[in-house]
Amino acid sequence: MTDFSATRAAFHLPEGMIYLDGNSLGPLPRSAAARVAQTMTAEWGDHLITGWNACGWMDMPARLGDRIGRLIGAEPGHVVVGDTLSIKVFQALAAAIKLTPDRRVILSDTGNFPSDLYMAEGLISLLGPEYELRLVAPEEVADAISEEIAVTLITEVDYRTGRKHDMAALTQKAHAHGVVTVWDLAHSAGALPVDLAGAKADFAVGCTYKYLNGGPGAPAFIYVSPRHADNALPALSGWLGHDSPFAFDLGYTPGAGIARMRVGTPPIVQMAALDAALDAWDDVDMNDLRAQSIVLSERFIAGVEATCPDLTLASPRDPVQRGSQVSFQFAEGYAAIQALIAHKVIGDFRAPDIMRFGFTPLYLSEDDVDAAVDILARIMRDRLWDTPDFKQRKAVT
Ligand SMILES: *Cc1c(COP(=O)(O)O)cnc(C)c1O
């Protein structure tokens, strides 16, 4: 059994705070600050340019990729870290669509995160007017897969409701119709077991600042199946994805396998923080994590439904159909979340009326859940959210 008291001790959480927002930005792993300081002074400070070789900086994107790969069921050597998730969505989509040259439709769903859809629109504007982004309701994706579709672009866990797609079943259906799959794991990596190889996923992307706790602006990752790794064109053909970057050829030759999905100079300081953050996962069994995540989220739902009649569950009731977050609808949800934050319970709000709470067994206990429910119940019962201050919208919600 995974020892979650040990993983909890690995994180810095401010005294008295109950953090239910690790699905947006994970907390600081205690070892990350020291690791970053060491990278700054002992590596950058003392080695300067020679650090690229002496300190292993150039290998970090692949090394960290493999550490994440273990958590998402990827074959070793098929994940690389870099850039931001939006960029990796574009890159995966561009590579995927080239693999189905006679098809023109990208299929996604209305529960997807807008940036994924915006990046698809941007790609289509380059490809030409014969291409189309087709959006259907999340529960209609399976039926919308046909010979007309080139690529599915699906986020496994819905960022607002936590609704989870069946990756294996959808991938199987897609392949039966000759469709290439791109999976976004933003709310899956570090949240639940993922089996990319077992599901035969084609491409996958995700970020590392949510459940993986890599810190604000931590780089993204991309997975390319071994079936495609040596023929997928990276589209963003930067020099560090070149077969031999230091030959400085005038023409682009893609590197071998996943190396071609690198673009430019990796952010070493941010990667040092991520490297330290990934240590917390070394002794975690993802099945234990999933079981405990369900315990915490079921406890939260039961507590809120017993004490807050004005809140309506917006997530699937069956835990198997959810990721590691729970959402409730409430017309004044923004103000209620502000009131919760003022009482040191941190959740977040997603327009138009979703109060969203992430459950992260690495550093959250059942006592934390009970305390959060008590505070939320008091805020709702005494209408503590009903003040002009709490209704005033901030830039980042
Ligand atoms: C968080 C998230 C993003 C954010 O992309 P960035 O480029 O890292 O800002 C994109 N897609 C999904 C599905 C997300 O959940």
C-alpha cells in the first residue's frame, strides 16, 4: 500500500490551508526549492555554458519524459518534456493529421478546454478551408467517429465536470474507422492510472503543473506511440528536434523517434523543479492513488449534499465515470469560492456557475475533506458569500 502520510510530508502547505486546487496548480514539493537553488548556483552559476554537458541539461527533456511516462503507461523512450500544453496540442494535432492525408475533419467535444479548440482552429487556418473542427457533446463522441474523421482531439477528463471518457474504447473505435487519436491528459496525469500503451493511443499530451506539481509554468509533455514515432512529422521543426542539431545544417532532418518532438532550448530551472516534484511519485502505486481519490471525493460529495441544499452536483455520480475532481453548480459560485478562499479552503470557479474541487491523495486526508465540508456548509447556511467584495471578479478565476 502506498504510504500517503509520507507523500504528504513531502509538500509545503501553508498552516491552516485546505488545498482543493491541485488540479489547477499543485503545491510546492519541499525538495523543489533546494533543487532549484542548486541548479541556479552549483550548476548555472559554476558551470555556465558547460552545464549543458556537465550537468546533463540536454538530456532532461527525455529523462523527465520517461519519469512521467511511467505514470501514464507509456513505453520507455516515447515521452518528451517541453513547451506548454497548448503548443504540444498543436504539435500532436499537426503530426496526427498528416498521418491521414485523405481526411479533413478533426473531431472534438464541447467539454474540451478552449485552448485545445483554439489551437485546432489555428492549425486549420494554416491547412486550408477544406478542413473542419467538428464539435459534438461529450457523450456523442463515440457515435460521431466515422471514416470521415481524420483525428480525434479528446481531453480524457473534462476540466469543468470531471467527466471521464473511456480511452481504451474510444481509441479502439477510432482505429476501427482509420482515425488517429490525440489524447489530452491535463486532468489525468497524476490523477488516475493511464495506460497509453495498453489503449494503443496514438498521441498524448499533458501538463505538469496540475497533479504533477511541477510549479507555475512547468513544461508540458508529449507522447508518440512507437507505431508512429519515426514517421510523425513534428510540424514545429525546431533545431533541438533535428537529427544532429550541432551540425547546423541549413535543412531540417527530424531526429529519431520522440526526439523530433523537441523544439528549442529547454527551461532548465523549471525542469529542475519538475524533477524534484516527480520524486514524490517514486513509491506511489497509481491504483492506490485512484482508490484513495475516490474515497476522498465520495466523502466530499456525501458531506456537501447533506449540508448544502443549494449546491447541485455537476460531476458524474458514479466515481468510475469521474477523474479526480468534483464540481457543484451554484448561481453565485464565484462569490462562494471567494468566501471559501477567505476561510482558507482553496477551490476554484469555472464560468458560468461551476465550483470545482480537486482531490489529491498525495497531500489531502479525510480530515481535510471533513473540515472543508464544515466550512462550506457554514458559508452556505449563513450566506457568508453574499458581500460585494466576494462578487467582484478578479483577473484569474
Ligand atoms: C490546463 C489545460 C491547458 C492549458 O494549456 P497551457 O498551454 O499549459 O496553458 C490546456 N488544455 C487542457 C485540457 C487543460 O486542462
